Amino acid sequence: MPAPSSLLLALADIAERAGKMALDIQQGVVRELKSDGSIVTAADRAVETYLREALPVLVPGTTVAGEEFGYTSSGPNGLWIVDPVDGTTNFSFGSPIWAVSIGLLVDNVPTLGAAFAPSLHEMYLGERGQGAFLNGVALPRLRPGGIRPEEMVTYNENVAKTVGVGRIPGKMRCAGAAVIDAAWVAAGRNRAMLGFNERLHDLAAVLVLLHEVGAEVNLLDGSPFEIEPLLTGDMIGRPWSIFPPESGITLS
């Protein structure tokens, strides 16, 4: 049975340290508002500062882009995309549904990923060509085919308003942290996910996991989900989807 490589386990150690740092700050955390109305906390800044120091040491020749301190160009050996606390609103109100999100792009291809949800005691790891893992156990390939009426599909109000609830199969769910919603698709808990206006740091950690379990990540009209236009930190300006393989679903 496949197991995480030594490099992936070292990345997991960094994600775990970052998660514990955020947990230490969560008690008594003070919410602040950014100019766009989203919440930021001291944990977001402290964790991203730590990740910007640790990740280039793990893989020399890499650079780091993140939600709090901005995006930058790739180093010769790749670009880390980090969201120090994905699900900051959840985090700031004491919800356990949030995660540290870390993904490595090499030539704009998702290559390594770690999403650590410390309050849930869950570590999601992925390495291109080497598998996807939950707490060290390999995740199986997703069952191909459509979405049954009783299966859970995660999406938020942006998608509901844009696409229309009546057009989307399955039962609506939303955890409030995109990386967890997407990781739960990789783990087979949710059957699919739809999104609109997320940014690359919301998904970078799990793109490699989704690839390894056979999920199809595209724009909702079926066109490819391209990384390069998102390297500015801009929103994904069109609805996108994570569907199981051979789902046959069209919602464009």
C-alpha cells in the first residue's frame, strides 16, 4: 500500500506546526476586517509569516505566495501557495472547521499539497504521481459516474445565486472553508463541489489530492481550470466544479 514520501511527511510537519500555532492564538482571538469586508486575525498573519520562512528551507529555490502578504513570481524550483487559515470566519467564531492550506506548484502544475485541520485531527496530503492520503492512509480513486439524489454536493450562496439551486444535483452542504469542502470530495465524503469567486490559495493544497483520486476539476462550462491566470491572486471569475470522473454532468 502506498505511503507518504519523506518529503511529504516533512511538509506535514510544517503544516502541523502551523496549525498548532493558530490553535494557540484562537482562544481570545480578535477579529479585524479587511478592506474587502473579509475577516483577518493575528493567527492568519503569524502562520503565514512562519510558512514563508519554513517552506523555502524545505524545498530550496522556491518562493511563497499567500493570502495575507501577497503573491509573487515562482522561484526556479516552484511556488508555494498558502492560505494560513482557510475558513477564517469559522476560526474567529470558534468553529473547528478550518485548515492550514499549503500547495506547491512546479511549472504551474500542482505537485505537493497539505491541508491540516487541527481541531478535526485531520491531515490531508498529496503528491503528484504518488497518491493522496488522510492521516497517512491512502485515499482510493473516486467512484466514477453521476451524483445520486442522496449524495452531498458542497456549494455556497454565490453558486446558488449564479447557477440556480434547482439545477444542481444532490444535497446542498457547505463547510465554510473551501479547502475542507474540496478535501472532503477527495475523501469521498462529498460527491462534488461547485465554487465561484474563490482564489487560488483556497484550493492550491487540494488540487494535487483531487488529481490523485481521479476527480475532474474544470470551469462549470467544461473548459479547463487554468492556474496561470490566478497567479495574481485574483478571484476565479467564473463558476468552477469538482466532479467525480465520468459524471456526465453539464450545468453551463
